[in-house]
Amino acid sequence: MSILQIHAQPSRTTVWILSWFLFATGVASYFWVSRGRHLDNPDDRVMPTLRQMSQAFSDATLKPAEDDEVAADAGQQSLLMKIRKSMLWKDTMATGRRFLISMGLLFPAVLLGLHMGMFPYVGSFFLRFVLFFDKIVALSLLPILFIAFGIDELAKVMLIVVGVAPTIVLDAFNLTRSVPKEQIVKGFTLGAGDFSVTYRIVLKQIWPRVLNSIRLNLKAVMLFLFAGEMIASQDGLAYRIALLRRHMGMDTIIPYVLWVALLLFLVDFGMRTLNRKLHPWFQEA
Amino acid sequence: MATVRTAIDDKVESAIKAPRVETLALICIQDVVVEYGQPGKAPKRILNGVNLDIHPGEFISIVGQTGCGKSTLLRLVLAEEMPAQGQVLVEGSPRTQPDRRCGYVPQKYSLFPDRTVLENITFGLEVTEIGLFGGFSPARRVRRQAFQSDAIGYLRRMGLRESDAAKYPHQLSGGMQQRVAIAQALIMRPKILLMDEAFSALDPGTRAGMQRLIKDLWRETGTTILFVTHNPREAVILATRVIALGRTGGEDAGADIVLNLSVSNANNEPETAALVRRVEQSTFPAGTDLDEASAPEL
């Protein structure tokens, strides 16, 4: 039987092997090439070995950043305390704080899209402007944002808002418009007013799709956040990666990149699980 | 071709000509014109000067070919659409937007997918009695329980089980969904119930059951019902009056009422069959295949 058949039904074992094959091949290829490079040059910094990366990651999770002061009683601190004062923890917290503020600022974008879709006057007022803004490459605004808002947190958060909010607004607008007219009319005939229909019928119906849309835009959020951190920041995961690049610190950069990927995967998984738990009707329907 | 007049035909004729007892009309449709237009194109006329009075407690079926404006007429009464000319009065006043005087059961999307059956039925009561932000006080909780027991009563009346109350719409069959939609509308005790091809997506057996149910409910509640269907037999079986829409002045002229037939005095099958024939002749031009339009027996 050919493997290129639409109705092919691979066994569970085959699916498991196929889905992990590229991961295994990639990791194996890396360490094979890395070993070759280290045989040629034991001081090679481009492709660190597993032992080097483990050591660097251990340092990142247990030791403070080089630019931080080391406490006098550092040797007697508990493991938890060491982790909480570590470079990785500090960077993760800084990036996480910016990420959460940005996500919080996306909620008004959902409400704006909802009202644009429901109320023709609001739609007429904002739609053209948002469509125009959506076409602006957010990174090109970075210098303007730094000039206008300084190089503090606000500029970085604004970059994310400017980069992602128009997409979320337009998505919420389109989702609102796609709610069947019958549902809205039905709401009115059951005694609901304009705002009851908007919040209790339409918002409730589009909310799981909006959450999905935000989830799918997570990577864009992180992209803008990293751009801001790399250019102007004193802490954060991207700041650390940019800083270590100058010292060819690949033994720390690679674990950091994998850590960021793991965090994004967990946020994505968390949002999917939350969506499923909060809206059981959505997945099944 | 010569036609043989029968006693039933005479009875049908007299039913058409019989003067109706004039009461104050609940719905008054006066010289209504509806046109749909696109920028740069001449508007297309859908309804052309329709006049119709509907009295409290009537069961009106609206029939006609596809695209002749049946649903448009319903949407005018619902105030989902406004006429280009003329006016629609409900209880003597013009309508500006849909309100709870009219219950509505569409063919599709009749239930809120994010709410269980019980939440769907109690939605109207919750939104009107409790409001947008008042759902947490103890007194409101007691009211909510009262709504729920009321809704369970309606659920049983619709032939559904109590265990269905916790299900979501997508877990119900089409017939069950429409039963819930009718309960959802009736619990608000509307003066008018508007049904837009509400049974057309159902299989013949379910459809016959739904026809019996709606007729019984109409007898019990006395709610005025406007029932849009493309099925002449269903129209005659259910209604007290059948309104047929058709285009007499060509495709561009828009539709008008071509038949306004009282059918409440059909007592047996031959009389019903004659009325159905009469509706078919008015609604569908000669040569139309009516097999698809045949309705199941009640």
C-alpha cells in the first residue's frame, strides 16, 4: 500500500515514530556536527556540547546575572531562593510582565472590534483607520515609539499593541459580523436591549474564537516584545540573548531559545485548555 | 379545458367571499413596497403595495414560490426590515425594531449555541427580569429558580425530557431544536409568533409531529401565528387563513397578495384537498412539479 494515500491509516506506533522523527534527526545531527567541530577545535563556541549547555543553563538558573550583585550569604541560600535570584528567573519575570501587560491591553481591542461590528456608527468611525493601521509594519514604527515614549517599558508595550491590536480588532469585528442575524433578532424578540444582545449573545458566542485568534497571534506578540527588548532594555529574555550574542555565548543562547519555545508552548497549551474548559459547547459544536 | 364545479368548490368559493367579522387588527400592513438595491443598479422590487390586516388569534400561513417575498413580509412584521413605502402597524403603532411582542422561530440558528437548553429557554426571562448586571443577589437567585421550573414545564409540554435541559443545541436533533426554540419564544408570552419555514429542514415524521404540536399550542394560547411555508398542504392544514404571494405583473413588478383564503371551515379530507388545490393553483403556475411541496399527513 502506498503511503501517499488520502485514506491511509497509519498505526499509533507509526504516528508516534513519524511525529518524533524530525526532532530526533535534528538533535542527532546537531550533536554529530558539534562533536566533529570540537574534535577539530576544543575551544569551539559556535556549537556547544550538551555538557557545556547543561553547565550554562545550570548557571543561568542557579546564579545571579553577572551584572547583579552577589549576596554575602549566597552559599547558604536554599535552592528555591537561588532560582528566584537567578538570571533566568529575573529575565523570565521581566519578559513575562511585559507579555501580560500587552495581553491585558489586547482586551480593549476585542471590545472595540465587537462594538465596531455591532454598532454601525462605531464601525464607520473606526474601520478605515484600523484597516490603515493594520497595514503599517509595526517594527518600522519602533524609532518613532522610542522617540515618543522613551526607551522605558511603555515603548515596548506600545510596540506590541500597535503590532497586534489592529489584527485582533479586525478579527473581533469580522467574528461579530459573522454571528447569524437570526441570533441578534431572536435576542431582541426575547426582550434584550442593544447592550444585552452585544454582551450576552454576541460577545459570548465570539469569545472562544477570539481567544483562539489571540492564541494564534502569540508568536507575533513575542516577536514584537523581543524586538523591543533587544533594542532597548536592561533585562528580559531577548535582552539576554542579544547581550550573549556579543560574547558568542551560544551555550546559554541555545537553552534560552528552547526555554522561550517551551514557555510559548505552555501558554498556548494553557489557553487551549482554558478555552475548552470555559466553552465546552465550542469544541464539540 | 372545461372544469366541473363540485359542491366543495362552491364551499371554497363562499369561504373566500364570506365577509370576515371585523375586529381591531393586531397587525396592519398598508401599501407596503419593499425594494432591494445595489449602488449603480436599479432597485429590485420584492413586494409591491401589499395590504393585509391580521386579527388577534388568527393562524396565518404565508405561501408562495421561492423569492416571492414571504420571508420579507415576515421580517417587516418583525421590524427587522423597513418598507420603502407604506407602513406596518402592530397594535396601531409603527415598529422601529424587533421587540418581545413578537416571538420568532427561524429555520436555522434558532437557538444560542453557547447556552444549554434550559438557559436558552430562560434567556428571555433572565434578560428582562434580572437585567445585564443583576444576577447575583439572593432575591434574583430565587427568581432564577422560578424561571427554571417554568422552563422545565415548557420543556415537558414540548415533549422533551427533563434530562435534555442540560444539553447544548448541537447535541439535539433538528426537531428537538425547533421544539426548544418554540418553548423559548412562548415562555415570553408574545402576542405574535412568527415562524419562518421553521419545519422545512425536518424529516416528514418529525414535521407532522411539530405541526400537531404547534396547532395544539395555538389552540391553548390563542397566540396570533404567522407561519411562512412553501408547502400549500401544510399551510391549509395548520392555518385559519392562507395568504399566497405571487408576481402578477411580471418578474420586475414585485409580489402582491394573489390569494387571501379563509381555510378554517375545512372539516374533512375532500374539503382540505380542494383548498390545497386552490392554493396550489394560485401559488404555482401550471406545469410546476408539486411533488416536493407535498406535506406529511397530520
